[in-house]
Amino acid sequence: MKLVVIGGGPGGYVAAVQAAILGADVTVIEKKYVGGTCLNVGCIPTKALLACSDVLEVVKDASKFGVEIEGEPKADFDFIMKRKNKVVDQLVKGIEAIFKYRGVKSIKGSGKLLNSREVEVTKEDGSKEVVKADKIILATGSVPVAPKFFKYDGKKVITSDEVLNLSKLPKSMIIVGGGPIGCEIGYFLNSMGTEVKVVEMLPHLAPLEDEDVAKQLQRVFKRKKIKYFVGDGISNVEVKEDGVAATLKSGKILEAETMLVAVGRRAYTDGLGLENPGIKTDEKGRIIVNEYLETSVEGVYAIGDLVPSAALAHVASREGVVAVENAVLDKKKKMSYKAVPGCIFVEPEVVSVGIRESEAKAKGIDYKIGKFDFRGLGKAQAMGKFQGFVKVITDEKDVIIGAAIVGERATDMIGELTVACELGLTAQQLGEVIHPHPTLGEGIMEALHDVHNQCVHSIS
């Protein structure tokens, strides 16, 4: 069975490798680089940069642990960017090596559907090749949204694509959008010495999270002296010779050397030829798929940021696996979105999964909350990392339907609660599991006990 995957990002390359493992003859068409946005100008580069700022913060706080360091620690921005590039290059080569090992063929170029069984590839030199397939998976991802209103020029007004390849550290930056991208870039640049101002039109930073979660994040920004303006949008942008001036709807005028527009992304279907086989899209240009991730045209599947699901790398990867099992093995496997973790990698980390408390209220769910502060954990006190909490949400049957963690290593801890949400475990069941001591993970156990007012280490 011949499978063609258009797009080599975290959805496409995972789908390709999984298909090859299952015995398919696989060809990946990718116009830029395998790994897609996530690996090259997204998740991995930002984490590589944040790892450097984390080390800088540790060194600055060394005296709190009895470690004396002479002189003021400084960041070498040029070295940090080169290190980021090295990390990315190594991981790209790793995917290429997996392709070779699994026998996945790769063509560099832009793919266009001629019909439901043929893809025309336009290569870098302008030459064209038609690739035939029994099944096709579309995985071309998304691109940053930069409305004309912001006067995007790629120099003074930039998107996440440009900010991760800066040649020099900006003295100041206005960041439009207080979601994960805006918060992470703002946190990193602030650590490097850039004056950062974040503008979010919704009532709080991390607008998809509950208010108690967002308050913890805003407290961090205040402590770090990162200015933020919430519940306030931008009414005008003026690009000057020496920078950018943004007028807020409240009348405030913000000025900076550059401005990052991080207000969202759109499905990248440009030149994909969806009209040829007649693939349907929604009002936002995303490809409509059924529960098996098949498009309106039989034999053509779509995954990742192309479809109306959470635009997250780990979601795309899982969709890739499900689509492959349906395409290659002719299964009828449904994609589950019951437990999708969403992360913000600042310090402390912010993560949630399943239903938020605000959603539970809006849906009229009879829910309970269990909560435990990091301050009550012996490990957190020993580490000096005690800001944050674990929150667990259960329904009337004690089933865990959602959770949030703000704190050190929160994104690593959420896996346990993600499994619980997906499998429908109860707080009673998971709370009876022995958790190792002393660990940060004990906070999950304590929050589970708190659902039933049986938390031993809480006095609230």
C-alpha cells in the first residue's frame, strides 16, 4: 500500500514513520525541513532558549543556597542562539536518520493534490514530479497570523518565525498576545535584559486557563518586572525609523524597538489544491474531517493544525497515528480529545488538561475541586521552588475530568492526570496509589485527597 504524506512536521513525520512500521510504502513531501514549525521555529527552539534563561536564573539565585559566585552573571545572546540552532539541527538529523532506518522516502518540494490519488510535487529547481498514492495524509500545519492592521514587515513588526532567529537582542519589545507564545518569548527576553510589554485583549494572561491559574502567572510577571496590559487591545500601530509605537484602546501609548505579533495561527492550505478532489473546509479555512480523521474525500486524511482541533504538536502526532491506523489497516479508530494537555513553559510552569473549572461552571456540571499548594511540599521547600498549586476537578461520580498545575516541573507531572482524565479514573482510585516521598508529585496525591476533604497536610 502506497501512502503519501504532505508535510513533515510533528503530525506528518510521526504518521510517516508509523505507516512504515505497519508495512506501507511511504513518501513524505516537505518543502522546507522535517520537524515542521514545532521543531524548527516553535516548541523546541523556545525550550532551548528557556533552558538558557533558566540556568541564568539559577546562577543569580546561587547565594540563596550558600553558593557564592564572583561577579555579575551575564548572558551571551549570540552563543545562546547558536546553541539553539545546534539543538534543532541535531533533532532534524535524528528524524532524517529515522526515515532512512524505516525506509521512508522524502521529497523536498511543495505538494499539490491533482486528485484523491495523485500529488504533484514542485521542487526547488522548478521541476515537477507526480507521485501516485493509494491513500494520502495532509499535514501541512499552520503559519502565524499577522493582520495588515499590525503593519507586519518582518523587521520591526515580527512573528514567532522571526523572533526565534533574531541576530541581536532587542532593547525593548511589545508583545501582542498573552498566550503560550507571547508569555514564553516575553519571559525569555526579559531574562536576557529586554524591556518587555505584553498586551492581551482578554481579561488575563493565558486566556484559555482559569483565573486562579492566570493569577499565578501574572504574579510571576510582576516579580520579573514584565509589564502586561490585560483587557486592553491595540487600536493603532505606527512603525517609526527607530521602532514601533502602539496605541491601546485605553489610550495608553507603548513604544519599543520592535513588536511581536502572537495573536494566533491559521491552517496552511495555500497551493495544496484542495479544490481538485473537492475537499471541504470550514469558515476558518480548516479542513473538515470525521471522527476517523478522513476528509470529505475518501482515502484522503488530514491532521494537525489543518483540522479544527487544538493546534498542539502532541495532538498532531496522535492524530497522525490514528489516521495511519485507519488508512493503512482499514480500522475505524476514533480520535479522542478528552484529555489534551496545554503547557506554558515559564517559571513556574503552567499546564492544564481536560475540562477547566470555568468550563465546568458554564456547562452546569456538578463538580468538586481538590487543591494543594506547592508550599506544603517538603521537596518544593528543599528546592526553594514553592510557588504554585495542583488543582483536580471531578464530576458527581468522582471521575477526574480536569486538572491544572502551576509550579516547578508541572509539565512533566501532568502525565499522571492526563492518563486519569483519558481513562476515566476516580479521585479515590488515583489517590490510593502510593506516591514516592519526597517528590513534587505528592502534590497530586494531596489534591486528590482534598477532593474528599481528607488532605493530611492542609490546614485550609
